[in-house]
Amino acid sequence: MTRTRHPFARLWSGYLRRHLWWILGAALLMAIEGSTVGLLAWMLEPMFDLVFVAGRSEMVALVGAAIFGLFVLRGLAGVAQRIIMARVAFTASSRLQQDLLGHVLRLDSAYFSSNAPGTLIERVQGDVQAIQTMWTAIITSVGRDAIGLVSLMVVALAVDPVWTLVAVIGAPLLVAPSLVVQRYIRRKSVALRDIAGRRTTRLDEIFHGITPIKLNAMERYQQDRFRAATEEMVRATIRAQAGQATVPALVDFAVGFGFLAVLLYGGPQIIAGEKSIGEFMSFFTAMSLAFQPLRRLAGMSALWQTMLASLERIYALRDTVPTILEPVAPAIARPERMDVAFEDVRLSYGDNPVLRGVSFRVPQGTTTALVGQSGAGKSTLFNVLTRLVDPSSGRVTIGGRDIRDWSVGDLRGLFSVVSQDTLLFDETLRENLLVGRGDVPEERLRAALDAAHVTDFLLDLPDGLETEAGPRGSNLSGGQRQRVAIARALLRDTPILLLDEATSALDTRSERLVQEALSRLSRDRTTLVIAHRLSTIRGADQIVVLDQGRVVEQGSHAELLAAGGHYARLHRLQFGQDDAA
């Protein structure tokens, strides 16, 4: 059985090792910064014994200059190492975020159905930022404070080894309580990140649903729910912070006990003249200065547990395997024909069957409309065809070849999709149309705008194609967003069109114009249309009627009306007549 690597080992090998020389350089500067505190403590012995006790005035300037030089060196080393560590931390965390988002984008739709957006935002953004902050703090503390603590302990041992042993007599008492506290911190940190994800989800739902919230007077309800989520997060934060504060407190107890033991043991020696004032001040200063780095290092153990909690969440996401698998040897060439066939396709979500043996064929260059009541399986067929989900059994072919023979990217490159839920990004209209493509000639872009009747409203926009669409396209009307999406599909110029009631958001005049454009676009292309309004699909070459995941009828508009079955009943519901006119 393969042994799972420690999450920090994965972070190091994947993102930090490439910055090794920068980290080593920062570690050297940390060592310089940390060692200055030991040198400062060591300088106190000559300052007291040679200057204050022996009265050698010529040593004042020398000792003072040496101490000043130590502080200058400490300051310069501190600034340099912080700049280097910030560079490493931000570069590595940015790369981790990019890779994590890239992995999430490759996951299939089922994963997003069971994981809320806020949870994923916290994984990609919140957890990575937490690691970024804590990584810098931990490395800086370990590099600087560990060296500082060692240098101070060297000074203390040089003054009196017995005093040093007496001072650290309480250290073993820290081990067991610290282990218990660290496990507690790990658990609470995991819980805190989960709660943060739920709160972010709450905000995401509020902001995306702001219009229905206002129309239904739900402001107070949503505010109360957010308040409850925030209060839960506050309680979890306090518990996590309490755990993190406990470890330095344990250090305080041990250090306090050590100081008491040194005074009781060493005080009589100083009074008896066995030790000098300078020796005591050097030792006392070394132990006093060691107190803060010791507390910070103890606190780092708490931060370490918090960072591991975030790392475990991140790599749990990284280890999630898509259920939509790429073929081992993907087909390279496109199929010669673009006829689409569903062959006994079955699909269930859990115990709920959605498709029950669907079979039909869409000949190349023809238009097939899918009709049926909500829940009949129309959108699911689109999802199966584009491999957003794989069927439980059966297969789908294009040009006689199973769609699972192509890589997912090549397969989806065969489709242009215009759906009811028009997706526009908070970018300019030009960027929404080109979606990263820089090879579209301006005349072709203008032709697509004319065909989709985007030109009709483009002159009314303040900056034309450079107008910002706004969040989720909010700066445009529903009909305008739909026409931009149609123009985008025109620019893709793919052999297969998938239209999910593409004209549903348009007024009567625009609907007629866009229908004409779509008719021209679908000429010589294989087209599947999900239709809710039967008036839009009378000219389809064939109509496939679905009911509860089954194909119950198939034929032309006139044939299905004459048959008097499901389609005829749907037609009567919409038009109140059997007449096809």
C-alpha cells in the first residue's frame, strides 16, 4: 500500500524547493539576526565588570560602539530576510493557488454539485493565504529565534553550566501538556476552516441572489443567517486562539520556575563573591532575552498545527480524482462525419434514474429538437454528450465513434453552446466574445455581431465593445446577454450546435431576427435544440419527445401532431389547439 506523504513534504517538494537558494540566503540572514542577541548578552559582562565595576573609562566608547554595531547589523539582516521570505511566500502561494484552481477546473460537474462555492473559495484562497502567512512566520521564527536561543544558551553555559541546568529544570514538564494542546489546536483549526467555508458560501449566495432577496423582502432573514454563521465562526476562532495561546503560557510557567530556581541557587554565590556582578548580569540578560524567542517558538508549534490543518484540506482537494477520465490513447483526428447517436443511454443520480435507455440519432447537418416537461432528461442529454457526466451504461457516438475516445478538450471543441443561463464574465464585451482568442479578424468579429444583432445595441453602450459587462453580465439586459452569447457561439464556428432555448430572453422582434441568424448558422451543421416553447422548433428536421427519461415519440412537427400523443398534448397546453399553423 502506498504511504501518503506528509502534507508539508508535498508543499516543500512541489512549491518551496525551487526557492531553495533564496531560503538558504534568508536563513543565513536570520542566523545573523538571531545571533546578535547572544552577542548582546555576552557584551554585558565586560560592560559591567570593566566599565561600571573596574571604572575603565576608555572601554565606554568601545563597548558602546560594539553594541551599536550589533543593533545596526540586526536591523539590516532583519529587513533583508523579511523581503526575501515575502518573495518566497507570495510566489509559492500564488503558484499553489494557480495549480489548485487548475485542478478544480478539471473536476467534473458532480463534484461542484456536492461542494458549495464558498467551500472551494476557502480552499483555493483562504487556506492558501493562511499557509502563506504561517509559513513566513514559522520559518522566520525558527530561523531567527532558534539561532537566537542557541546563541543565548551558549552565553549562559559559558557563564555557568550549573546555573543553566537549574534554569531549564522545568522544561520537561512542558512535553505532555504541549502534545495534548497541539492535537486540540489541529482539530479546532480544521473545524474553523470548515466554518469559514460555510460563511463564505452564505455570502456568495446572498450576493448572487440579491435581486430575489430584495423582491421577497428577505434582507432580515439573510442577515440573521449570516449573523448566526458569523457567531459560530467567532466561537470557533476563540477556541482555536485559546489553544494557540496555551502553549506560550506553558512556557511562561516553566521559565518562571527556572528563574526562581536560579535565584535560589545562584543568589548566595553572588553574595559570597563567588560570582561577579557582570557574570550574573550577562547570565540574567541571556536568560531574559531567551524568554521571548522561546515563547515565540512555542507559539510556532501551534501555528504549525494550524498550517497542517489547511495543508490537509488543500491536498485532500488536490487528491480528488475526476470521474470523467481521459482515454489512455486519445483519438487525434476529428471524425469525418458529425452525426450524433445515443445508444441505450442510461444514467442515475444515486437511486434516482434520470435517463432510461435513451436511443436516437441526429444525422449530420440536421436539426433535432428535444421536448418534454421539466425533469424529462433534456439537459442531462446535453451533459452526457459534452461529457460533463458519463452514462451508467450505453454510449454516445459522433461519426460512429464513442465520444470517450477523444480527450475531453478535443471533444468539447466540437460544440458551441448557447443556453438559457447566459454566462458573461466581469470583463469587457470584447473579452467575453473572444474568451482569450487573439486570432479573430476584426471583420469576422463584426460579422458575428451583425448576425447576432449585437450591433443593434452596441452603439448605445458608452464604450462599445470595451464596455464592462459587469458581474455576471449585470450591465446588460437579459436579451442583450443572450445575443452576446450567440455571437460568441458564432465565432467558435464548431460543427455541432447545442441550443438550450437560445432565444428565450429576447423580445418578439429580436427573437425573429436571432432565429433567422441561428437558422443560417445551423445550416450544414448538426444541431440539437432543447425547446420549451414549441413555436421555436416547428422547422426542426425531427423532434424527440422525452418523458421521465425515455424517448416516447420521434418525428416531425406535423407527424407528431397527427399522432395525437405526448407532443400533441404539450402543443395543446401551450396553444390550446391541435392545429399546426
